[in-house]
Amino acid sequence: MSKGLDGFLDRVDKRSSATRTYQGDKAIERVGVNLDTNINFRVNSALKDEFDHLCKLNHTSMAREIKKFMTEAIRLQRLI
């Protein structure tokens, strides 16, 4: 790729990222803080145990970390 095209693509990517972040911030505002529903899903027991252990080592809970993941994904408007 030419240097000019690289620079252009970098600028487009930065604008896209800024737009996604703005849209994500607006989405977070719409979400609010009410905890009004539950999510119940199945995972491998070893995966759950390892994640629970990691959370405990970091003085947090699995629920808190999953909510942080979801919030950050919404804010960035992409899966992380």
C-alpha cells in the first residue's frame, strides 16, 4: 500500500472509532442503571470455575466482570 493510502485509512479508522464511541456513549445513556432482568446461560464447568477463581483473585465477582464486558462492548460498539 502506498504511504498516502495508509494515512487515509488511518484517518478513516480513527473517525470510525470516534463515531462508534459516540454512538456507544449514547447507547450507554439509554441503558441506564436499573438491574431489571436476568441472564441464564450454560457454560463448561471448568471454564466457570477458572473464571470464578480469577475473579476472586482480583477481588471481584463473575457478575460484575460480565457486566463490565457488556458495558464496554456497548460503549465501543464492537465485541472485545
